[in-house]
Amino acid sequence: MPSSNYPTSLDTTSTQVTPGSTTDLDASGFEHDQVHGAASTALIALETKLGISASPAASASTNALLTHTGTGTTAWSTTLTSPTIAGATLSGAVVGADQLMSAVIHKDYSETVYAGGSTSTAVTLDETNGNTQTWTMSGNCTFTMPSGAGLQPGTALTLILTQDGTGSRTGAFTSVKWAGGTAPTLTTTATTGADILCFVTFNGGSSPVWYGFVAGQDFQ
């Protein structure tokens, strides 16, 4: 984009005049080379910035809005900062990147349900798979609760556990505090009877403390 010679106000018909059939194109205000040069510079700058055909330029992003950053003549960004959106319909996924949303009213929402499959004897739980998870107990399993720098305080996790065809599988959970200090005994009936356990951590991080609750057992 040009770095100088920008207008200080919008042009009018007196500054961007239209020549008539008898106008001398060398007359003052109608210099053809200057008008043509300015138009060509603007077109080339737009093509360079936005790209042509189906291929965007290096400085452009596919399906993105360009906003002026307020500094310099070429300072454009695809990051929207402090916009006011009166209303919108989302047609794709939005990644919040662990950023704060406040004063939000949710309506008709749901959580991702992650089907973890068979547990075998050890499972490391990951809340990024989904905050509601289903598992089939196929062994006496030790569940390692989520931890790490990305684990946010206030994270909740719901597990729905069902025994396999053998049944009598046990479950242990690392770093979990239970009411009265006693962990629940899972339903042992083979293939039937789901236990729903809920967990929440108030500190998160790499050394989280999880609190466990029995929402209900032997759902049939």
C-alpha cells in the first residue's frame, strides 16, 4: 500500500471530475497520466493486499475481515479488537482459547459427550476431549484425573461408567477428595447399571485438587 499522498477528505465531483467529449486531457485537473497512474496504483495495492482469483495474497487471510489497527497506513489485521456485535449466527466452531466471557446468558446449550471406549486397567482423563465422558469398565481401572497448565479453575467433569460383560470391575481415582474420605464402590453388575460420577476442581493447573461426587449409581 502507498505510504504517502493520502487524501485528507473524501473526493467530490469537483476533485474527481469527469471529462466531457471535448475536454483536453492535458488541461488542468484532467491530466490523464496522473489520473490513470493514481487509479493503477490503487488497483495494484488492493490486488496485492487482498489477492486475486481464488488465491489470497500473503498478507490476507481466507474468509477473514481486515480491520485497521490505527497505526500506520498499512497496519491491517484479521484480529477484531473490542467490536460491538449486535447479533450473529454462528455456522461453525469457535475456539475460546481459555479467554474470559462475562455477563453471558446461555440458552439451549449442551456439552460434548466423549465416548472413551473400554478402560482396560488405566485411563488418563483429558477434559479437552469433552466435559461429559462415557467409559466401559473392561478392567480394574485407575483413572488419572486431568492436570496441566491448561486446566482452568472451576473445571467440571462427568463420568458415566458401565461394566463390561464380565462385570465386577473396580475403579480408583487419583487426586480426588470424596465426602467423608471414602471413595464409592462401583456397580458390579455386568453390562447393566451405569454409575454417574461428577468431579470439580477449584484450583486447576498442574497440581489440581479434584472433589468427587456420586450423582447416582446402578442406573438401569
